[in-house]
Amino acid sequence: MKDYQLSNLLAKSQRLGNLPFGQFVNSNIIIEKADSAYLFDTEGKRYLDFANNNRLLTYNHPQIQETLQEESRKLISSINFTWQKNQIDLADKIICSLDQVNSNSKILFTNSSSDAFDTALRMAKTCQENRNNIISFNESFFGHNLSALAVSAFNAQNNKNCLFSDSNIYFIDYPNILNKQINLAKIQAQFEKIFELHCQPDSVFAIVIESILFEAGLIQAPADFWKYLQTLCDRFGIILILDERQTAFGRTGKLFYSQSFGFQPDIIIFGDNIAQGLPFGGLLIQNERLTNSFINQVNINSLACGVALSTLNIIEQEMLYEKTTERGKKIQQSLKDRFGDYLEILGQGFLIGLMPKDKDLNIQPILSRALVKGLMVLSCGRKSSVIRLTPPLDISDNLLNEGLSILEQIIDYEILIMVESHKFRTK
């Protein structure tokens, strides 16, 4: 594309206010199309996409393309007073795929993950109208809608104008398997302090928590914490809401990440990655108190349900749960063997983080150099201190190795610069 055409597109974007936000905001990249694991900009340059967590599979997967064509010809959506076949089939598929299925397991679909989050809180409050308090966790981030920001504790600037009507929100630390100072004993003490000084446990209608602190740097909690949290909620009748929008449907090698440690919350929130980026969301409800506490009046998108069902079928047919687990372990071990002295390797499955152990190892040049070389990766964590990798679950070994090779070469170079600078300081 000619320079003036690119300039015109960028100028139009700025004039319309349609501005991107985040790592690529200062780049002149305008994506025009995609194929396999690649994105292509308007100048024809391709980028291997290790950054998109809004979809699980590669772009233009033939079965997904076929589903889109077939389902769009049949039905996109209908009135919300009738059942839709795709809706029923998808709900049945998810429930039948659970490790433990009970009569209380129900599925509720929404048209976005934000809707799903709002719905989860409304359900919890509706069945416990006499309770007015919520407990959440420091460094959590649940989204940009008002209720999600109100219970998030990641960026004070974002949260300053958010209200949650008639409810008090209390925050405690999220336990970190890498930080022995934030252990289960400390978490228990914080809960006890909140219950002693601020609100009794029978006044709390919900505890809301991320399965992995995604934006905060892929922070994972130890297994004993989940057991304690479930016991606490069962004891006091608190609705336990788990946000799995970033971890569900194979991203961590399981249908739901919570299955990794036998955790069964009352509500699991999932998002649009199952529908390959189409607007979509939903709840897995596993508490009989909740099943009649909210009437779904959303006009569910049958097309998105069809794509989500096709995605789950592909994951099963291609054994992507097992393959993602195995490949994820190999990648993490390879990265530890090569960079273990300099990087902490985080995550599970195809949700992988690389966190520098030395503050002098700056990841921003790594991200910038990767983009120049045609690899898109993102950062997360406090002060954007963690490299985040979310490749498609069905990416070929060749493309996976290509992306990792680019990243490893750049990291090698940045480590060399850091080591040499340290030598210079000591002289």
C-alpha cells in the first residue's frame, strides 16, 4: 500500500476516535486479513500472532469457516422467548464434558463476557437479597464495565468513578505460588480480619475471583488455597464466582482451569474465545439456589453458539486438551533450561508468561524487536513486566517453533546486553 494511503487510513482512524489502546498504539499497523496463525497488515507484512486470547484456534480454520457459512444461512438469532437448537446443543456439550456432572449443573448464555459477569453478580445478589457485601482480590481485573471495575483492584485510575449500588467491597491479597510471603496462612488471617472488623461472613453474598490473575502477570494460587476458599464459602453460604474467561476451553489444557485442582465454584464465567472472537459469553451454574434466581432475557446469538459448538468439537477431534498440556510443558521446560537463570516461567498449557528475575532486564525492547521481526506478543503484570504468550491451540509445530525461535533470539540478545552492562558497572 502506498504511504499516502496508509496515512489517510491512520488520519481517518484518529478523526473518528477509533483509536487502539495498549502496546501497539504507537505503531502504524492496520490489520486487513488473517490466515492460519498469521495477521497481515495493509502493506502486506505478516505477523505471527502469539497475542490473541480472544480466540482459541487459528484464523480461518476450515471447519469454523464452514460453520459460519452454514449457520449464517440458517439462523443468526431469534426472539428470546423460544429455544434455539444451537443453544441447547452447546449447553449439553459443555455439561457433558465436565469431569463431575450433577443435577445442579446448568448453562446460561449471554451476548458478551461483560454481560456474563454482570449476570453472575446479579444472580448471587438476587438469591441473597439480605446480604450486601462482596469480597474480591487485590490486583484482580474483571473487565471495563462498571460492575467489573467496581470489584477490580488493578488500576485506581480506572476504578475511581465506579459504584456498586448498596454494596461494600472488600479486597484481600491473592496468594502467589512464587511469593512465600503471600501464603495461605496470611490469606486466612486477612479473611478473619475482614470478618472481625468490617463485615460478618453471613453478610457477604459473593466472593469473586480470577482463576489466574491475567492482567497482573499470570499469577497462580496454590492448590490448598482453592480448597480453603471452597470450604469457607460452603460454611457461610457465600456464592463463589470464578472468572475463567482467559483460562477456559483448553487454554490451560482443561475444559476449565479449575478442574486442575478439583475446584467446583458456584458460578464459572466464560467468554468469547470459545466463539472464536464473536461476541459471546456464558455461565456454568453449579448451585441449585441460583438456577431460579435470574431469568435470561437476552436474545442469544445462534450463530455464535454454532461456532462455539464447532470449536469444542475441533478441540476434541484434534485432542487439543492433551496436546496443549504436553506442548505447554515442553515449551516451559525448554524456556527454563535456556533462560532459567534470568526468567521466571509462569502459566500452564498455552497460557505462558516470562517474568525477568533481574529488574535490569527490560521486556519492552523484546516486545518491540519481536514486532519488527513479525511476531506479536503482549505484556501483562504490574508495570507491564511479564511477556505473555497465547498462541492458538491448533498451531502447527513449525509455526510454533518459528515464533519461539524469534523470541528466544531476541531474549538472548537482551540478556547479553544486560550481562555486559553489569560487567561495565563493576569495573
